[in-house]
Amino acid sequence: MVIFENATTQDGFRTLYTTLCIRLDSHLLEQPTAVGGKAFRKVLASECQATFERNLEPADPALFEGLTDEECFEAEMKLKTRRLGNMRFIGELLVNRLLAQKLMPPIILQLVDGDEVSLESLIAFLLVVAPVFDQEDSLYKAPIRDALKTLRRRKTEAGLTTRLRFQLDELFEARSRGWSPRSA
């Protein structure tokens, strides 16, 4: 799916791709054919799940064979960009209700006790969904608050990289500001 690929790798255009998905969904819902909005949402959900699961897998070492150190770094950054972009796009789709909100707690649970790659993915995800669901009165407020408590506890773990500690600090600072953007 071209939209999905671009939405996960072009962070500056993620909102535009989300809007495109909203419009496609709205347009397809009005169609009397079997390929209506439900089919579009099903494809979208399947692609999200497949990409989410694929990004949790360690990178295939064969991808890096024969590459220089600089090329390896570039390949790793592309994989990371795609992984974090995927989490942000899934978050946008949840916030805009193109994906069922009941998917949020399993995503959080799968990432919260994981390694640093999982934690970094969770932070990217929470920065998108938490501003909406942490403030709404909904049953999805609890999983977000539980995840934030766990992340606060995990921040003190020995062996956690400084980079990840800073990302956690940014997450907690955003929450303390009521999820409003940082002022310049």
C-alpha cells in the first residue's frame, strides 16, 4: 500500500496521509459496492498489524552484508525511521478512529515490557495517542496511564541508554504541559 509506505517514511506528511485515509474511507463508505469503507479499513488494519509485527523482529543481518560502516548506519536509520513512522501513523489512525480503539491496549502491552527498540516505539506511539486518550474520559485512559507509570519506573533501570532516558523525559515533560507543544 503506497499510502502506508509514504506515511511511515515521510514524517512531515503523516497528517496529510491520515487526512487522505479519512477521505478515502468516507468516500468508500458511500459506495454501494463490496469494496466499500469496511474493505478499506480491513486492508488498513491488516497492513498496520503486518508492519507492526515486522518491525518488532530484529533486522535481518543479511541486509547489512557487504555494506560499509556508513552504509550500515544509513540502513539502520531507514529501518528506525520506518519503525517509528509506523507507530506514529498507527497512532494517528487510532486517534482519527480509522482503526478500532480496542487495538491500543494490546499494542501498549506488547511494547511496554520490551527492549529499548520497543520502548522507543512505545514513546513515539504515546506521543500521538496520549494527548487524546489521556485527557478523554474513556476506558482507554487507564492503559495509557499504566504505561506511563511503567515507563517512569523503567527510566531508572540500569543499562538504559542516555538517549532513551532523554526521550522518556520529553514524554513526561509533554504530559506535565498537558500535552501542549513546547513553547520556543
